[in-house]
Amino acid sequence: MRYCNNPMSISEFTLIQRYFASQGLTRPDVLLGIGDDCALLAVPPGESLAVTLDMLVAGNHFLADADPAGIGHKSLAVNLSDLAAMGATPAWMTLGLSLPTADEIWLEGFCRGLFTLAEKFQVQLVGGDMTRGPLTITIQAHGFVPPDLALRRDGARPGDVICVTGTLGDAALGLAMAKRQANGAPDAVAYLRHRLERPTPRLRQGLDLRGLASAAIDISDGLAQDLGHILERSGVGARVQVERLPLSPALLACTDSDSALALALAGGDDYELCFTVPPQRLQQVQALAPGWDCALTEIGAIEAEPGLRCRRQDGAAYTPTKPGFDHFA
């Protein structure tokens, strides 16, 4: 039972039916979707179910006046990025939505962004909940991966090559621009804001890396911190050459090189993949990269000595200005 002294002007059930239950996508593995106490879902034989959940809170993960279509896109994209990091194929999602008011204009934009991305990757909404409260979006995404091919954080070994997809630092500078703490040419600003608000989950890359990468993670809190999770789980260390970090022309056009490196190492919100590859498999990964929609860059190597060591090209140590994003730091 729910108690509310100031209910929405339109009923919760009307909103669910109008904006969420009528989605166009219907997957054959959804035996029973929205409209009952639980969804009934069929996991394909021989596959493991990969499950992830992310919560986005207004004023913390996105600005309160951000484009609702972008919020809808990003809410799902950050979950799909987790599935990509596991080498999983996305399938279903559930949605928990807390709204201050029943703003149908906001909901229309949010659903447009959410379901456009969901349709692209064939992700069906199968249930969830809605309540009145501070603007908060929680999505749980589900995908399939053969258990022996899942990409994990604990498989890196000394000698493995460290690689990343795409470019790093864009979203962090895009956030600074959204807060009017930085500026630049209109084209560069638009690109960096797009990278912040509409990240691209690297699902194809994750699937291609099955059986080739030894460990993987998506970069949500900054490269240094997220690579550190691989090192901790694998019981190894790493050396990263900072001049190899992939930086976009837009980022370099709007800030100096040292600031760009700091953003690339600790900025967060990039949702690129960081992964390790045994040297004997590197050529196979490189052969796949021309078919990707992003760059592949080798940035360093796994070492036996614990800890992350960042080095300049001349061998001098480089110390990141901060370790990465932490909600409670």
C-alpha cells in the first residue's frame, strides 16, 4: 500500500499505460511482460543471465534542466555499458521512476530517448514501478552471455596489453560546459555535451572481445579508478603511458594538454571500455577494430608489481590530480 497526501494530477496507472506499457518492441523470450505482479522471462539454454542496475539522481548524475530525451537515453546507456563490459547481449530492462509531478511533456521526451535506444539494441521493458518523489531514475538491465565467455575484472595477467575504446575526458569537460565552468567553439561544445548526455554503449566491442580479452570494465568513474578495479580483482599492477591516452580534437581545442590528460584519467562518465589482452591475441583484436564505430588504443601493460604507475613518454612519473569520481568523497 502507498500513502500520498499530494497525489499526481493524473493516475500512476494511466501514466504507465500511456508511456510505458505501449512500447512497440516485443521479444519472444518475454513470456509475460508489463501488467502483472512479475514478468516471466525465458533465458536461452546455455546462457548465463547478466544483471546490472544503475540509479541516476537529478542534481547528481544530470542537471535538473537537462534535456529529458537525453536523460532517457543515458539512463539506459549506462546500464548497457555494463553489459558491454561483460560481453553480454542485452535483452530486458525494468524501470523505477520517481517524479516530483506528473509532467507529461517531460515524460514524452524521456520515453522518446529511452525507447529509441532500447529499440536500437532490442531491449524490452518488462516491468518496474513509479512513485512521487525527487526525480530519480533506476534501470535494471538484463542480458545473456555464455558463462565461459563472460568478460570479468579478475582475468588480467602480467604482460597483457591494456587497451581502451573511443576517446577519454570528453564527458567531464562537457559537464563543466553544462555548468558554465568552461567554454569553447560552438561545434566543440556541442560534441562534448553530446558525449556527456548521450554516451554510446560499446556493445559490439564487448561481443567481439569474447574469448580474446582477459579482463574488461566500462569507464564510468575515470580510467585510473576503473582500471584500478581490474588491478585489484586480478591481483596485478599496471603501467600506463599518458601520452597514449586517446583525446578527441574537441577536447584538445577547449583545454590545454595537461588538463586534458587529467580529465582523461579521472573525469568519468566516458562509458568507454578498458580491457586487457594477452599479447598473442592482440593482432586478432586489432583486426576487428576497423569495423568498430570507435577507435582502439593501446595505452600500457599489466605488470606483476601491484599499483598503477602512470608514466610520460620520457619515463617520468605522472601523478593524476585525483583518483576518479566517488559519490561520498
